[in-house]
Amino acid sequence: MSDRKAWRIGVAGLGTVGAGLLTFLAEHPGFAPARGWATVTGVSARSRSRPRPFDISNLPWFDDPVALATSPDNDLFVELIGGSDGPAKAAVEAALNAGKPVVTANKALIAEHGAALAALAESRGVPLLFEAAVMGGVPAVKVVRECLVGDQINSIAGILNGTCNYILTEMEATGRSFAEVLAEAQRLGYAEADPTMDVGGFDAAHKISILAALAFGCAPNFAAAEIEGIENVDLLDIRMARDLGYRIKLVASADRSPDGVLVRVHPSLAPLSHPLAQAGGALNALFIESARTGRIFLQGPGAGAGPTAAAVAADIADVMAGAIRPVFQAPAASLKPFDPVDPSKMMGRAYLRFLVKDEPGVIAAVSETLAEAGVSIESFLQKPSEGALGVPIVLTTHSVAESVLAAAVERIAGLSAVLDRPRLFPIARI
């Protein structure tokens, strides 16, 4: 198949990315001239009549994406439907079973079923590629899976969800609440009508689970990821963090240690001078730390028709060139889920914020409780906030076991002078 000059491509899913891909392939069928040319020979989507920026009237239409995936009229199947199960999973499985290469932008599918799909692809001797599933047009997957294959990656951390990054950036810039900025993001199309996957941290968790599998030679283990979204990030915390020299970002990270792998997504504080803190709007950014190369930094648009379609096209070009490699770092037969590390045993610095009554002895009670637990305070800020129910006390800690810190915060929450649920955010280890 690799020496064919004409590649017939079936595309399932005609949303933003699908429309971008069809437009690109129509305008640039020979975009990879050394590898042949590409033509779309079938499409499928939920609605045939939905208005689209690309004319599909001259393309063969398939109501069922599985039928498109197995059609003898295509050599390669592109899945842009989305979702971890349902039609997307069925169509990808059908294409692989039929011996057809698959290119997908579906991060949920790869994060939750990647090991099984890798085994199926490798048993049929066909590639399964998913560059567009992580960071859109930024080649994060290629860098981790191919460019650093001769190195040992120890950690990955970054901003992997543009919607959350946009919301946090706008909250800081405009002084509006999370709810107000989210509503605007939905009007502008940055956030879905149901934004749970984005603001709940699940989208970023899918992506970091994929990167962890590629980096550490294991099966994706989305179920083991520790996930917290940005719903509880208040404007007060954004302001207080900035006064302390930090900016709050939703940071996704994967760290390898002798005890196993810790994959987590959390609102975290990054120093204002750090590149992650300076990545604003809908940008994505990623740090990769390896034993021999050291630190690599990637930044760029993580979504959108142009960047994501470009990543899909790059995978198509790899298929056209006959590239076949393990879907993850190791052959599928040897893939095992990573051993998750107990996060409560991890050491790290943290940001704490308490809203308390304005009365004598409160600061002393908070400080004594932390000291009794063995938590050392690094910096302290008490700054009345307009409109707050009480007085916010903000502090950062020196490195401490998370279980110790959580227990101390629980005790402080029980003090009669504490008016609201304490806020606890890690300071990113970046």
C-alpha cells in the first residue's frame, strides 16, 4: 500500500476540524509531493444538511461511519467524530479490522481505549496515528514518541486545554467572575454548551494520559489520573496569587519515579516570570524534562480548524510514506498500565487561602494549627478584599507531604472563625 501514488481517504466527522481538513485537501491534494496525493472519497457526519463552509454535495455520503470505515473505496480512514465510545470507537475498530490505517484527533478514545486499539492496529500491521489529539497543531505527540525515543523522559507538564486557559486569562485581565467569562467563552465558541469536559479538567486529563503513555512506554491509564478543574478558582484567588508573584493555570503533569507514575490535572500556581504563566488566551504550552536532552518547551495553538487539521494532514502524510511504528513507545503486547503513585505521599509547596472573621487571635490560631502539623509557612499575605464576607488570609508553604497539609487544612476549616471552605492549590513544580 505504501507505494501507491493516489490515496483515497474517508473522513468521518465534519465539524470544525473535519471542515478544515476537507478544505485543505481540496486545495492541496499533493501537499506531500514525495509521497503521492490525497483525495477524499467518502464522508460521514450526524447531519447531511447542516450548513458547512465546505461543499460536500459532490462527495459520496455515508449515514453510518462504520460503513465508511470499511468501504472498499478508501485506503485510509480519518475519525473526527469524538467521544470515547459509540460511533467513533466502532468505526475505528472496523477500519483497523479491515486492515486500513487510521488517523484520529480523538483524545478521549485514545486515552481510554488506546491499549486495545494499539493491539488491534499492530495485529493488522497498520498505523494508528493521533497527533491532533494533543495540543492541536503543536507536534507534542511526535516529539515525545519519535524525537525523544533515544532519551529517557522523566516528567511532562503544561497547559493542555485552551478553554480553561482563556477563562483564567480573561478573569485576571477583566476582573470578571468564572461564570461571566465562561458564558462569554460559550458565546464565542471557545466553550461547549456543556463545558464539563473542559472546565472539569477531563479534556486535559485525556491528553496528559496519552503523553504519559508515550513518554513512559506504558498503556494509557486515564482512570488513575487525579483530576480537578477550574470551577472553584475564584477571582479573589487570582488576585491574591498575583500579589504573591504567581498566576493560576490549569496544569496537567506526568511524573515518573521509582514508585510509579503520577498523572494529575490541577489549578496550580506558576511564577509570573515562568513561560507557563506567560502563555495567555487559548494557547497551549508544554515542558518535557528528559535525562539527556534536558528541558524542551513547546507552545502554540491547541485547537481550531487550521492547526488541528494541519496535524491530521501530517499524520496522513506519514501513512502515505509507509511509516509503521508502535502506537506507543513499546509494542502493544508488552503494554501495561502504569503503577499510580499515591498523591498523598507527594511532597510539594502550596497556596492556601482562608476567609476568616476580623477578630483577634485568628491569625495565631491558623499559624499554630499549621505549625503543630509540621507545615512551615513560606510567605504570608493579609489583604482586605472589597465585597468579601470576611478577611482573606493567604499563605504559601514550604515543601510538605500533601497528606499532612490536607489534614492541617481540615482542622483549620473546623475553626469557628473560618467563614468559607479553604482553598488549596499546589505551586507547580516547573
